Amino acid sequence: MSSETNNVPSGKMFLHKCPNCNATLEFDIRSGNVICSYCGSSYDVETLLTENGRPEQGTASQSSQAAQNAQTAQENADAPLREFDWGAYKKHLKREDLSGTKSYLCQTCGAEVILDTITASAQCPYCGNFLILTENVMAGLRPNGIIPFKILPEKLSDSVKNFYKNKKLLPFHFFDKNRMEKVRGLYVPFWLYDCSLSGGITFLGDKVSSFRSGDYICTETSEYKLFRSGDMTFARIPVDASIKMPNDLMDSIEPFDYSQLTEFNSGYLTGFIADRFDSDPDENLPRMTTRVGNSAVEILRQNIQGYSNVRVSENGLNMSDSSVKYVMLPVYLFDCTYAGKTYHYAANGQTGKVVGELPVSKGKKWLYFGIPFLIVFALIFAFLMMLS
């Protein structure tokens, strides 16, 4: 082992093991259970695991090795259970350093795995088992909720087809398998904000009238001050809490159905990649405030009828009762390469909605715009020749 590796701090992890054969379990999207691909056993997430997401202690039917693994996992996750509370967490936060890496020993193959400090769930590159990193999903960092994956990776092709349907300028075979890189399923950390707004907004609105004066038609524009006020409550305003995730992609894959938000359980992570938050809710507050403010302005603006060019003059809305929850939401990521450029795409793992930038085929662009122009030009030229 190199000296550089020796300097990497070590971290704690555990694996969800099958009580029947001790193989690693994975979450199955079809059934909503955790399954063992080795012996075929299937377990309900809530019954297999304790309510805090830790493996149950071994039963009499388990092998001694399985019981030992379960006990080890319990000891590694011995921090007290509590839901994430940003206010309490911030009080004890002392310039948390989330840069660099940590070293972990895979409990299945014993290999050393080097991961980012924000990693919550990862796949061992040597044996392929999925590792749950205890310190990033337990105790004070346990998310308030999670939406499990609902869309199967193989069903994404239907969503992709709907995404590029009627896009006439898309290059031929752009989303073929030889262009698309492997689809990656991961849980992205999000902040869900609740808040209230109260107060009023002064709008300026125009009324335009026309009248005849002699040989002229005159237009008169009158400007009016329009005041609208109200009390509004906003719930579950999402903002992604990951620095590495492009904000435009994460905003675009909304909406999520938060009625399916369930209590966090690490069993949902096994089989997927996950990161904890590395961008705190205070840093993201301006994004949420802008989003809520724009929505409030639009709501009050819709109450104004009979005026044109309605615009904000004075904004007197005040925010109060703000709070935030920490959740993990399912996202698929994949890339496509065309003409030397990589295009990034994201898909909502609950609804299948696909978002991202689409390239334009120069050949198709010429086909749809250049050829019709030449035909029109040729017809005009022929017509002029007939007149000459």
C-alpha cells in the first residue's frame, strides 16, 4: 500500500446481507422489495431492516457468518437515530471539510475502496457489491425522507423516445446504444423548503384607447397603480443540494410526486449510487426565495384583469415560517456523444421525464430550410425570366 493511500482517512460502511445465504441484497424497482439475486429471496424493506435503516440482528435460521455481519453492521451504526435537523446540525458545524477522499474496506472481498467524503452509497469496483457508508446516512445525517425509484432502466427508452419525438433536426440514430453511455441510477440530495409569504405588491398596468381626431387616429395610454395583497403558504419547494449536479437539469426534471415520499431507509440505496448533501440550505436559500417570489408575483398578477403590460412597481412581500427538510430523490443520468461533444441528460426516476440539450444535424437543417429556400428562389427567378 502506498504512503499516499495510508494518509487517506478510513470510514465505516456496511452491506445489506441476505439472511438466507449471506449474499448482498439489492433494491428491486418492480416489487419495491430488497432481493437476493443469488438465492432468489425477497424481503420487504421495512421488515428486513429496523426502523433506523440498520440490519436486523441475526435469527436462528441465519448462518453464523450472516449473524456476525449483521452484528458488525449494527455496531458500525451505533449513533442514535434522529431525523435531520439543519438548525441543530449547524450549531455543531465547524467548517465541515467535504473535500478529498476516504478509504473503506469492502466487507465482502476485503479490497480497499477510495471514495469521496460525500458518498453515501457506492459499488465496490472489485466485487460489484453495493456499500452503504454509515457516517453519511445515519445519526444526524439521516435524511428526512426518500422517494424510491419507480422507473426501470430498460423502460427509459420509451421516455427517451417521447423526449425527442417530433424533433426533426435531431441527428439520425442519436440515441442508439452505440452512442449512449451506461445509464446511472443515483439518489440526489435535495432540500425541500416550506415557507409563508404575506404582504402586497404594487403593479403598474396600462389601458390603451383609440379615438379619431380629424384625419388622424390617436392612441392614448393611461397608466394605473394596482395594489394586490395576500397571504400564501408554499410547501416542498425543491432545490438540489449537490454541487456536482447541474442546477438546470435538476430543476427541469421536476415535478416529483411527494405523496410517495417515504421514511428513509438505507435498504432503498442498495443497488444505486448516492451522495449526501455538500451544499447547505443557507447557501441555497436565495434560489428558493427567487423561485417562491416569482410564483407569488405571478399568482397576484393573475388577479389583475383588463390591463395590458402589467409590471411590478413595488414588492412588499415578506417571508416567514421558513423550514427545510433533507430528502433523497431518484435520478437517472446518461450521456450521448455527437461530433466530438458530450451531451448530458437526466431522467426523473419516479416519472421517467427526460431533460437535456439536443444537438442539431447540419444536414437536416439544410434539408428542412436550405432546399425550400432554393425552390422558392428558383420559382421567383423563373417568374422574373418569363416577364423579361
